[in-house]
Amino acid sequence: MRAVALTALLLLAGCTKHGSATADRTGDGFPTVHRSVAPTVSPQWSNESERDRRREAGAVMAAAGIRPGMTVADLGAGEGYYTIRLAAKVGKDGRVLAEDIVPAYHDALADRVYRDRLDNVSVKLGKPADPELPAGSFDRTFMVHMYHEIASPYEFLWKLRPALRPDGQVVVVDADRPTQAHGTPPADLDCEFRAVGYALTKRVSMPQAGGYLALYHAEGPRPAPSAIVACPAGS
């Protein structure tokens, strides 16, 4: 009986250890994130007229180096505050792809784009862990006040990387506060991007947008999902 009990305990211990290891990886082999993920609560971060009064979009686009003729993705586009203004900035020779994972937000933005006759804008329904963007297509990809809502950031950033052109960059605008409070501490953001093979281009204070702006570019080979090491909580 003692031998049977000991065997059962060893088997249980083995299963517990295996289960714990499995819980640290997604089904596709990406590490799970060791911090809180904020819920999606609204398609807009703030009132549009108030944002324009603070000249938010102009400051962000200037810091991100947006120019006429660029191709830009607005991820987590919500009501389309940046989509509309990016479309005007890149002009008729540029393109904007606006994407959201919430069908109602996608549909409302598609209606807005149609009403405003924005011929240089396309609207796409995305997936939580995969933006499904065409390879080598984008000069900039924007994530404004939404990064803290991505439940699988390592997988998302890994699948986003091929969409960048050789000199393309990812633009993140967020607040410097914990993710559960709808922000992302810069150290956490740097660590998660670095884990997937990005390097920080620059970070600037962006009070007009309620926090900071960070730009990242791909650097070196893209790591295999199994080689990505999750950042510790509170990086």
C-alpha cells in the first residue's frame, strides 16, 4: 500500500509540474504574459474634439515621422480618431489600414469611412493574437492606448513583425501606469518588444496623448516562438 501511495504521489507531482510548464506557453508555443491584461472598455480613449484641442494627433504623427505617401496600419482603431487623421496626413498617394477585433467597432468605423469617402482607407476585422497584415507592406503600425489590452503580446508582436517594411516602425502610445489601470510601464513595453526581436528607436513624452510615445524597429532575426522568454512581472 505504501508503494502504491508513493507511486501515486510521484505521478501527481509529475503531472503538476508538466501542467505548470504547459500553462506558461500557448498552444502555438508562445510564452504567456506575466502581467495583467486590461479589458476593452470603449472604442474611444477620449473625446475627439478635446483631443484635437490638445493637438494630440498632430504631435503623435510628427513624432512618428508620418509623411505623405506612407502606408500605415491603425491597430485597435476603435472609432477611428487616428484613422481619419492619418488618412489626411498620408494623402491620396498613401494608404491606411484600420483594424479592430470588436465587430461592432469595425462596422461603425467602416460606415464612417464610407460616409467620409476616404478612398485611401481600408477597414479590416482583426484577430486578438494576429493582425494578419500583408508582409513587407507598412511604414508604420500604430497602437494607441490599446497595447495593454493585448492578451498574447509575444504572439501578436511576432506575427506583426513581417508586415513591416525594411525601415518600418511600430508606434505605441500609452500611459505610464500599470496595465490593470489601462497603461503600460515603459520598462515592461521595452522588455516585451525586445523579447520578440525589436529595438527601441526612441521614446518621447507625449502629454497631449496622456502619456508617452515609443517607436520600435525590427532588429536581427525573428526568434522562434519556443525561444522567446517571457518578461518577469514588473520588468
